[in-house]
Amino acid sequence: MGGIGIWVRGLAAAFISGGASGVTGGITASVIDPNAFNLSTQLSHTLTLIGVTFLVSGILGVCAYLARSPLDGQHRNTLSAAA
């Protein structure tokens, strides 16, 4: 796998890693406030919290990855040619 493939895999890993904290946040919320966030009667609230937090944390993880590993000019040209 070339440099671009490694970069894309790193980008995906950063999103998943950041999003994992969203799952942790949802579980933690159910411990802190079990009346509002639980896995039985208020499941939709808990899943909404987990989903939104997963998305936001994943985006922040991607931004941090891009700050550390921006796509250089050579690979940027490869993506433009493939499109």
C-alpha cells in the first residue's frame, strides 16, 4: 500500500479513535444521570447522545490527524488525477 493508502487508513483510524470517546461519553452519562440517559426506558436519548458525541469527537480526531499529517503535494496530485 502506498503513501496515500497509509494516509487514508490513518484518517479513518483517527475518526474511529475519536468517536470511541463518544461511546464512553454516552455510557458515562447514563451513570451520572440514569433518569435521563439509560439503556431501557430512555434508550433513544442515550443513543442520540452517543451518536452526536461520536460524530463530533471523530471530526476532532480527524482535524488533529490532519494537523499532524497533512496531505503533501505529491499525494494531492495523485488524488486529483484519480478523480
